[in-house]
Amino acid sequence: MMRVLVVDDSPVMRTFLSRTLGMTGIAMSVLQAENGKQALSMAVEFLPDLVLTDLNMPEMSGDELVMKIRGNPELKSTPVIVLSADRSAGRPEQLIHAGATAYMTKPVSPECLRTRLLEVIEGKS
Amino acid sequence: MSQTVSVSASSPSATLVQTLMCRVFEAMYFYSPQYCGSGRLEQPVTGASVAFAGSVSGELRVAANIRLVRQLTADFLGIDAAEVSEAHLDATVRELANVACCSMVSACMPGEDFHFSVPRGIEDGDLQQNLTHCFSGDQGTPQVGLDFRLIHPS
């Protein structure tokens, strides 16, 4: 069973993302973290197959989480999708350069999110 | 030292706000409100703000009628409105402020790099004021609105 780590400081977004993941038709267990710091310790412990993270969070941001994951030998090949409302110029490129697998901007419909998730998941497998 | 000014000519027009916010409401919440200009929202309301900093700095404040926020949350999560908790209401209005601010700033100042704050709740006392851009539902009463302010260094 695939393990997916969802990282967002919003409980509503965590629930939404977990439900959307459940609609992919792929058997998976979804772990949830409230910020990058909590996510990193959970990632080290559970070694997820995919990380789906927000960017702008307290404690540790999505940028820093991506860099920490890429710097960890056990996690460095884990796909990381960043989902953020931030459309600043160059932000997607910054995150991809830091090691993110994909960058998606909000607002995003469940259909678009599901399609992109499947692309990344299938790309990995 | 800085001064706060309401955004007018160089920032979001009513048309731009209407276009961007309707896109946000429809994509996230399947909600299609009508733009109704400035006004005071139907009470009680809840609100959140997001600050941004870059070539210019400022803040976007969003407020919404609590009954509407409950319904938006329910529609977003695919649950019954009765199942929506207080924490959900707070999270929904913060997320709405976050998405609205990022969309608005990038549309007004494309090609620029900005830092956005984590959304924060607005105190009750600050939610009684008129908002510059409001949206109404079927009843015609303003249900959700926003203010967009720039802070120019003097």
C-alpha cells in the first residue's frame, strides 16, 4: 500500500487533500502533518512514497521541507508535490530547483489535482 | 515610516476582483456569487488577513458571513454543513484569504516576487467595517467581501 504524507497548516486543506487522494483509486494510507517540521520527523519515521505539501506554513515552510527531504539519504528520491497559492514570478522554478517534483497553484479543482497526482504517482512507478 | 492607502487606480479594479474571486469561489467551493461593490456584510461574520511584501507591501483582508463559510466548507469537503466545526470555519476563511491574496497580488503586479505571510484571524471589532469589494448570494445581501491595501514607504 502506498504511503502519502499530506502537509498543510489548514485542517480543511488536509482533509480535502486526503479525500482527493482517496479518489485516485490507488490503495494508499495517508499521513497528515501540520507543518514542515512535523512532516520531516514523520517522513524520517514512515518513509512515505509521496509528499504533498503546502508552501507557506509556520514552524517550517514547504521550501525548507523540500530541501531537508532532498538532503536526507533515505528520502532524497521521494516525489514531493508543492501545492501553493503563491504565483510569484519564478516561484515554481525555485521550488523545482530546490528539488520539488511538481508545483501546483491554488485554486485547484479536485479533478485537476487528481490528474496531476496520478501523473506523479505513475511517473514514479 | 509608512502610510497605508486604499488601492484604487493602480490596483485591482472591480472587474479584476470580480473575475479573480469568482474563479476562486467556483474552483474551490462550487459557489457562484454576484459582485455587488462596497458594503457591509450580513452578520455575524468571520475574517482573516494575509500580508505581502515585495516591491510594494500590503495586506488583503477577507470577511464572510459565518453561515456562508459553513456552507462553503461543507461543499469543499463534501460533508454536511452540520458536521462543520469551528476550527473548520476558521481554516476556511484563512485559506480563502490566502488564495485571494496570492491571486490578487500576482494579477496586479505580474512578474514580481513576493513573500506572503501565514493567514491570521481578524478580531471581531475589525469586522464591522464596510468592505470595498463584496459578493452576494441569491438573496442580494453582501455575504463575503475583501479589502486590498498597499503600504507605500514614504
